[in-house]
Amino acid sequence: YFEPRLIKVGLAEGVSEDDLDLAADEATTGLDEVERTRIEKSVAVINAVYGAPARLAGLAEEIVEHWENRSAEMRKFIECPGKALIVGATREICANLYEEIVKLRPGWHDEAVDKGAIKVVYSGSAQDTGLVAKHVRRDAQIKAIQQRLRDPDGELQLVIVKDMMLTGFDAPPLHTLYLDRPLKGALLMQTLARVNRTFRGKPDGLLVAFAPLAENLNKALAEYTETDRAQHPIGKDIDEAVALTTSLIGKLDELCAGYDWASKLAGGPKAWVQAAVGLCNYLRSPTTPGNQVPEGEETLAHRFRTLANQLARAWALCSGHQSLEHLRGKARFYEEVRVWMGKFDAEARRAEGMPVPEEVQRTLAALLASSTGSGEIVDIYEAAGLPRPSLSELGPDFQAKAESASNPHLAIEALRALLTEESGRATRQNLVRQRAFSARITELMRKYTNQQLTSAEVIAELIEMAREVAAEGNRGEHFTPPLSGDELAFFDAVATNESAVELQGEDVLAQIARELVAVMRRDVKTDWTVRDDVRAKLRSSIKRLLVKHKYPPDKQPEAIRLVIEQMEAMAPRYVAPR
């Protein structure tokens, strides 16, 4: 994207636009003395015009303000501020611009090459003097700065250059280019390519032009073939992103009209977050109009995610545009809701045993960083209006609090997350029980989503299931003698068949479980899972054991399959001590 931010300059008498363009190129190699003198004269004029102290002071203010806003927005996508290049017309301008920027942000300066948030890179010689000489570096030092620019998590964020690093240099975290010289043709296009490299969830790169560039950009783009322009869309006007942002906020306003979030913002940062999670509750609840739709259609929550994600990317490009100032509050609020929706989506995916996508992980990392720094809430239970409980605390009092929570749907999601986490911990060595709890939770949430259960009913069911999970650790004690955790896991594997339990009774199945643990200790070897002969021997041992105890023949194949699966889960603990 292309954002023109021209800073007005006045041309000195006798100096034309062509003189300025030629001077900016500083292409002196091979020129005779007359031409060299002419160019050096116009370079001096460039320094006096583009490098006028008042202009550079204003340019520094614009860059600092724009960068702080842009880098904060980009953090949501790439988990770091990212990097930017600032391209100046002459070395003198680069050196003086550095001084103006560090006046505004002294903490960005450091004399050491391996420290500081901003550096200057250009070629030079021992004959250079003054501020220009301050930034003339050896090749090894320049390479060190280039390497720092490639490090996404390093301190360096801004590098001011004249012509070095504009071609043939790649740093994927680069996403913004500040141009204060009128580049042309192939050099302009190659320079733009510096910010279009793929990196994490980086959206479009941004070119911010402080020098006249629109005509040169159009000419350079015209040299691309139609196919190139389609495959490498470069140079879109920032006004397109502004128009898209305005449209997206209007659509989100319409989508969220059923929840009056604006009336809940008074009361500081915490009220702001509470309004955001309140809107999340509205968007996610099965009872909200628009969330019960025919298969294949998008729910209200899904439509919000789509629009909010598009808004986040558009806003990262044009958030500094003055015409959007009146929409800044809304954009910030919808971003807050987007992040919280991502947090609840991640909890739901974990509860269902699904991986959390990288872009969601980056969103959550940004939430954690910003919320921890500001002291805002980051806990799903607090968002739901509940204290974070332990399983032993899930009694009638907690149930009453959950049913009357300010955000009942989020209370259900929080309870589901707690139950999933605790049941996974309690049954981590017991595949049958682990799968049984997971299936029950999934079915319960399916019924709730389909409005077959009210929020009060599903809360009661979740709390009752939580009591079962809390008692899981003591379940083996009612056998004589008591079953260990591993023995109980094998008991569950052979007791999944109800007819086997009825025919043989729990005591016989418990004895099978004890003997299965003995088989594990005797026969499991380090490489047994990949050795067919060892697996065959284990299967034979298991079958003989089931036959010995008169386990129903037609149920033996399924029992053997479950026992082998359970052995595979336990095997690392049995092999390790050997």
C-alpha cells in the first residue's frame, strides 16, 4: 500500500525539479568534472531544501508518531513491532534526521553497533567529517546491523539509509518503508520489495512517501506486465484501505446492534474489557438471533470473526490517517472483542482436542502482553464473572453464582475448559476414561449449542461431571485389594463391554487387569511398538489371559485392541527404568 504524506519544500532559485531528481541519485561515477561539479552543487541544494532544519524536525515527528502507531498494530499479527527502513536523499540528511529522531526519543540511541533501536547505514570514507562521519562504518559493523534487522525479537527497529540495503537485502520482519527521496523505475520497485517478504502473519507492506512519488510509482508499475501486476499487487493507494476500514466498521456496527456495548464503556479500562467480553457472550451464545442457522450458513459469531479480522488488517495499514480519527474508538473496541473471541476460541479448541492455529496464538500473545502491562483482566473466569474454582469447590454455591453470572455463556465455556483440563489430568494414563469424559463433554455442549439444554441445565450437568472427575483418583480403592492407576486403566479397557461385566463380575475383570500389568512388566521392550514379533507375542499373552478367565470370545478382539492401545500409552514409563 502507498500512503503519500508530502512535506512541502521550497526550491532554491535556479534549481529545477530535474536538478533535485539528479541530485538524489548521486550517480557521479564516470562523469566528467563539469557534470560532477553540477551534481555536487545540486546535492548542496538538496541538503538546504529537503534537509532544512525545520523540515527535518517535522519529518522526524511524523515518522516517530506513525511508527509507534504502526508497530503497535503490527504486533497483533507478528508478535513483535517489526522493522522499518527510512530512505533519505543524501548522507547529510540521513545523519541529521537521526539527530532529530533521537531528540524526540533519546532512549532509542546507543553508540554501540549491537545496541539501540535506530541506526544509520551508508557508505563513506576516512575523509568524511562531522555528523556524516559518525555513521560511517566498517563492512563487519554494517553486516552486524543488517543481521539485527533480520532478528524479529531484537531491539533494533528503524534503519536510516541512503542507497545501501535497497536492493539485494532481505529482512522478513520489515513491513514499512519511509521514503524521503524520489526513487524511480526498477530501483523503486526493488526497494518496495523489501517490505513484501512473507513473515509470520504479516499483512500488506506499507510505503509512506514524504517526497513526491506518485508519478514515479505509476511509471514503474506501468513497466510490469498485466500478469505481474495481478500477481504482485504493489502500490495500492492508502485511500482504498481507509474506505475499506469505514465500510467494515459500519458492517460491524450493524452486526452488533443487538448488544448496546457503547453504554457500558464508562468506568475505565476494566469497564472497557467487561463491555468487550459482554459482546463476546452475546456473539457466542446459542440463544442470540443469528446463531441458529441452517447447515452451511455462517453464524453471527463467524461473521463477526471474518469482519473483525479484515478490519484488523486494514487498520494496521491506515490507523494513522486523519480522516479515521472519529472511528478510532470503535476500531479499538472491535479489536478488543476480536482478541477476546480468539481467546475463547482457543479454549474451545483445546477442550475439543484440536490445535490452536498460529494466527490465534499470536493474537493471544498480544493480548497477554498488553493486558499484563495494563493490569487488565486476562482470565476467562473473571471475564465470565466467576472466581476460578478448584473441582472441590464446585458445590451449590458455585452453581448458583454460575447460573447468575453476568455472562452466562462465557461461564459455561469457562466450566467446560476447567472440566476438560482437570479430566485430562485425572485420566492422563487411562485412555478409556479420557475418551469417555471427552465424549460426554462434547455431547453436552452439542445439546446446549442446539438449544436442547438451557444454560442452567448445562451448568448443572458440568458441575455434576466435575464431581465425578474429582472422585476419579479414589475409584480403584473399592476393589479388594485396591487397584493402582495402571491396573484401573486396564480394568476400564476390559470392562467397556457391559456383557463381560455382567457375566464375569468386576472382581474377575480386576484380576485380569492386575495380570495385564504383570505382562507389561515382563514383555514390554524399548522397540516393541515397531517390532511385529514382540507385538504378536503381547497379543498372544493378552488373548491367553482373557481365555483363561473365560472372557466372552466375541468381545475379545475389541478388548485386545483397547489393551494394546493402553499399553502403548503406558510403555514409555515401563521401558525407561530398564
